[in-house]
Amino acid sequence: MKKLEYMTEPELRDLMNATCLAIEAAADICGVEKPRFVVVLFNDPAVAQYAANCQREDVIKAMRETADRLEHRQDVER
């Protein structure tokens, strides 16, 4: 297995597309209206890859809001 940072662009594209399709399929199976999402993958947090099905501005807002909750330990057990 290789780390994300050693993957080629076509390999990363395939991985990210498959991940996004899996999220959309899971939402459909669970009867959830198509959610907007961002997927962040990393082996080294300084080298993150992301894919999203929404506008960049919305991704930034969602990631900031999530980071704030994580920093304040506002976790929800599931």
C-alpha cells in the first residue's frame, strides 16, 4: 500500500471519486436528501487531499465551523 502523498494524480482522482460516490450511495440507501460534503484524506496532516461536491466558499465555512467545534471539544458521540 502506498501513502497518499506518493499517489499519482490519476490515482488520487480515482480514490476521491470512489469515496464521493460511496458517500452519495450511503446517503441514498439511508433515505437522506443529497448532502453537500467535503472529504479530507491524509497520512501526514501537512499533506491533505480533499474533494467536495459544493462550492469552495462553502467548504471553507464548513471546515472552519468543524475546526472550531473540534478545538472546543464539542464532540457528539454516535
